[in-house]
Amino acid sequence: MGTFGKNLGANLLGNLITIIIFFILLFFFILGMISLSVKSIKKTSEIQSDYNVLKISLATHIGEYEKDNVNLYGNGSLQKQLNSYDVVNAIYYAINDDKVNGIILDCSEVSSDLTTLRPLKMALDSFKKSGKFVYSFSNAYSQTGYYVATASDKIALNPIGSILWKGIYLEINFYKNLLQKIGVDMIVLREGKFKSAVEPYIQDKMSPENKEQYSHFANQMWSTIVTDVSNARNIPVTKLNLIADSLYALNASYAYNNKMVDTLVSLLEFDKMVEKKIGSTPKPITIGNYIAQNKENIKSNKKTLNKIAIVFAEGEIMMKGSLDGKITAEKMVPILRKLADDENVKAVVLRINSPGGDGVASDVIWQELMNIRAKKPLVVSMGSYAASGGYYLSSAGNFIFAEPTTLTGSIGVFGLYPVVDKFLNNKLGITQDGIGTNANSDFTATLKRPNNYAINTLQKQVSDFYDIFLSRINKGRNLPISYIDSIGMGRVWTGIDGIKLKLVDSLGNTNDAIKKAAQLAKVSDYRVVTYPAPVTLYQQIMDMMTPETTVNELIPQEFFTSFYYYYLLNKNIENPVILTRLPYDINLE
């Protein structure tokens, strides 16, 4: 008994010490984050008045809203994610800024996807047409980096560098064989033959339907990219495809001889080029500092009560949680209700970049958007994604803009029911037993194999929600349900397709959406306000400290970008849910 007491005491003491160490480390982590935040505030508050050129590094995080990011893969430094709307308008503002002689574009590293950066490229085109110069440099251009660089007067490449010009390749990991080996059965429920999010669990390769849609939108996006580059560089589309097929641009000399770049120089030589162009020593100001110093002027905020509000909605759609990389009904509903009731807000622009998520959360937010639409114009601007649940929200708009490379549609519903009884029984030696008060008390119990009635009931839920999905689009877009179903079935379309199919009204970006919103609201004198407020590091820490925070939310989101299906499986084991979500995330490198 004494030995037992000693062991018990030792275990309790060990656990206590572990807990104390954990909280000490957590304390210093939070202290460090706050320190970084304070340093960042001090740094951005310094005014830089002596500049003659604007420097834009594509390594800068550019997203749908402003937030603080910690560089977990580097030295832990604080990096501010800039709002793409602010970046684009800063470039337009610089056209009339006498201090800015030109723009230096650093394409050595790219942190944003091509669709997000396309409005930036268009703004650079306008800047160049104004008579000011745009010079770009990289030791090695990625495909997206090179695409943006084609807005330049001169594209410079390191003589021993390369351009990764190769076309688009999309792939999916399949887990059917793995699940069979470990004894996990996945019961799949879906509505729509193209709703391929479930395929990795039940197949070992793409279905013909999935290959068809993948090929279609990959070719559509590549056609847009090649056409834009062809127009910018005056290189025939056929030749650009030949270069991609043969990977010729990996050779710097070939890239130069075939007009993909204008000069082969080192970084030192490039800096001298810029100096010669300006006629004096370059004094660059970064795009982040430029925005911070000129924010009021860039937004052209007039002293008027009339407002057009932009609501930035980015990420997975969920019921609860913060708005840091997610769209949560919990946080979004109060914002939308406030804008609906504010008489000074004459119109609302929803800037959405979402592959979808929780179906019920999508409907909750849709109801609030329709409440806005009943009181004032609601215009939608689509980013890289506005698919499935993302399109669910978009359909509430009076008018919808999309980028040519936006992925939209995916009008379909699916659910997953993982059954792990064989894994527990055969692999771990764990068995289950239990009692129930009613015939289906064990409904959705993942440790017990469901009966046919339970499976049919779940499938009916999915089918019923698909009908609701169609009815929401019918109400928002005034399209016949039979037609929506015919172009739906979970199929993914590009922004260009969306116009042809009447899912989208026009190609355009956030600025186009603001102009349309003002037109529909019949106001010419207005100021732009944005929601939600910028997400500071302090707010992120406070969100982590709430009782509802899960372990997954504590782990940085970037660690899960390659593990979406793990997340999906984990989510459905915890709580089976109806999902309106794009089956994959695509990053055009």
C-alpha cells in the first residue's frame, strides 16, 4: 500500500510539474507575441518621408484583410498580411504621387496565389501606362511571380536563374487503401455526381467526372494566364505553350533569347539600372509602409455620412470561432446585422474567398445577407474561391463579380460517416457494448456500425439540404431550380464559365464591385469602410484563450494546409455534419 501511495504521489507530482512547465512556456510565448506586436506598432509608426521609389515584394502576405502573421518557419518575426484592396489602391494612388518615380517589383518569393495577385498586376499595368516605370527582378521566377512581372517595363533575371514556366498540374491524395488496411470504413453521402470531396475515401484514382471537371477548369485557367502573358510580352500563345511543354524557360539564356525577359543581370547590376532610371540613388519605401503613411488618402475617404461597406470573408465556413482565416456565423452575423440596420451604409460589398464548409453555417449567414439585400444593394466580389458554401453566400448578391480564374459553383452537398469499429476491435483489441432507450439512440455513434435505416436517414438529410441549396440560389439569382440542378451536381466552374451559366454577372474586382454598389445605391458622394477590423496579434492570442478554443485552433493553420482530409475526417468523427465545400484547395504556383 505504501508503494502504491508513493507511486501515486510521484505520478501526481510529475503531472503537476508538467502542467506548471506548460503554463510557464505558454506565458513566455504570449509575452513574446505581445513584444513582437509592440515592436511592430513602433516600427510602422515611423514616418518615412524621404523616398523616391515604391518597392513591392511578392513575398509580402497579401490576403483579403489585414492581420498580423508570425513567421513560424523563419525566425518567428512578425509579418503583416496586407489587404489586397489597399495594395491595389496604393498603386493607383502612387500614379499621382510626385515622390514616386517608379515601382520595383521583387518576385524572388511569392506568398499569395495568382487570382489574388491578378488585380495587383492590372494596377501595375495602369501605373506603367501613366508614364512611370515598373522594373522587376528575381533570381528565379515562379509561374505566378512571372505572371505578375509581365506588367513591368523591364523584367530582369539572374543570368544563372530560371523561370518555372510549366503549365498547371493538379493532383489529389487517395486514402481508400490506407483506410482498408487500418480497418476504417467510410460511409459516404453526397448529392451531385461531381461532388468529388468524398472520392479520396472510397476510390484510389479520380472518377471520369472528376477528371472531366479538373481538366476543364485547369485548361480554362491556363488559357487565361497564357493569353495575358502573350498580350503583355507579344509572344504567340503557341510558343508559350511550347516553352511550357519543353521547360525551356528553366534556362535563363533561352528565356532571354525568346523575349520572356528583357535583361540578364545580377541584383547589384539591377540596382544600378534602377539608379540610372531615377537619376539618383534609389530610396525605396515598402508597400506596407506606403499604405500605412497614406491610408486615408488611398481610401479617398470623404467627409460624408454616406458609406459603402466592404465585408471581407475569407476561409472555411464554420458555425463558431474567430474570423482569423475563417468565416464564422458567430462573428459574421453581428457585423452583417449592424450594416443592415445602419442607415448611413448605403450599400454593402461582400468580398468572398471561400471554398465553403459547414452547410448550416452557410445558411445562417445567407439569411443575414438576404436581410441586407432587402434593405440596400448587396454586391459580391469573388476572390480565388467562391465555391459550394462560398457560392451559397454569393447567391444573395444583387450583382456578382468574379475574376477569370475564380473557382465557383460546386453546387452540391456531402457528408461523411466514418466507422472505426473494425480498427478498434482488430487492431487495438478494444470492443464496444452499450444500451439505448429507443430504436435509434445510437444514431451517429461512430464506434458502432449504423443500420440501413440510419444510413438512409443521413442520406435524406443530405438530399434535403441539396434541395434547400438549390432553393436559395433560385431566390437569389432568379434561375429555375431545374436549370440550377443541371449545372450544379457539385461541378466546379471558373469565373468565365460562371458568366455563361448566369452564376456570375461580370468579370471584375473589388473596385468594380464598389462602383457597382454606388451605382445601385444611387450615391456619388460616399466613403468606404471595411469590416471586420484588422486582426492584431493581441486579438489572435485572446481568441486562443477562450474556453471554446479547440486544440486544432491552437495549432497554426499553415500546418494543416496539406492535411485537409485529415481535418475533414477529424471533424466528422467529432460531429457528423452536412458540408457544402469545394473538395480541394488549389494554389497556382
